[in-house]
Amino acid sequence: MLQNRPMSRRRTGNPKRRMSGKPKTKADRNALDILASKVGYTGSPAHKRNPGDFGLIPPSQPREGKTLCDGAGIVKRLRAKALLKEGVRRGMVSKQKRQAWPQYIWAVHEGRIPLEAILENAEIGTYHGYPLQQDDPFYDEILRRWKSE
């Protein structure tokens, strides 16, 4: 029998995450541009308090322990998708891949809020994202890398 337990707060991200190196050649940058043109953004009701124009079903369903995009000021789907694509173009993608798609993509909103997107559908390359918590080991790394681009 399953017990009803409150969901514990996620303390850190996946410790197995590894970011690819910075693009070094024109071919590297071209490959990232092509990948950026193909990735899609779906969003997740678990990371939204207000559905905005994300078209989520159910409209919103934030879960305890999940970081919310609303708190990071991302209320438009178009902005979330643009950040996802910019993260790819900058090479802020994971070494881990599933069916040629990076498992993770990182970006920074307003120069100060690190975001992580995780592959949701490896058949078509769609992601959903969320702000990283400050105690996540990748938080500072994402900020440093973004600012160095």
C-alpha cells in the first residue's frame, strides 16, 4: 500500500549532467544553428502557476518542490522558445543525448536567472524548462558560461 507523503523539495539537479564544450569552429556553430532551428518548446503545467499563452492542459498545475517559470518572469511561450534556441546556439547543451537531441539545454533570462530545459519528446525534439534553484551545482556554472559568450 502506498503512503501519502508530502513531496520533498528537490535540492539539486541531476549530478550526472555534463555540458558540451564551447563551439570552436564554424562547423560547430553551423551544427548548433541547425539544431536550434529544429528544437521545440512545449512547457509543463508542473512549472506554471498561470498558464499565460503556453496552451497547457490542464491550464496550470504547479507541484510542490517545482520551480515556477512565473517567478522568473517568463510568461510568454515565444520568450521561452527564444531562450531555448539561444541556449543551443551558444552551445549550452548537454553531452548526454537521446536520439541525437541533447538531454538538457541551458540559458539565462534577463542576464541573471539560469534556466534548464529537459528533453520531453526524443522523437520530435521538444523540451520543457524551468528556473534552476540557487543551490543547484549548475546555477553558477550556467551564469559564468552565458556571460563568457
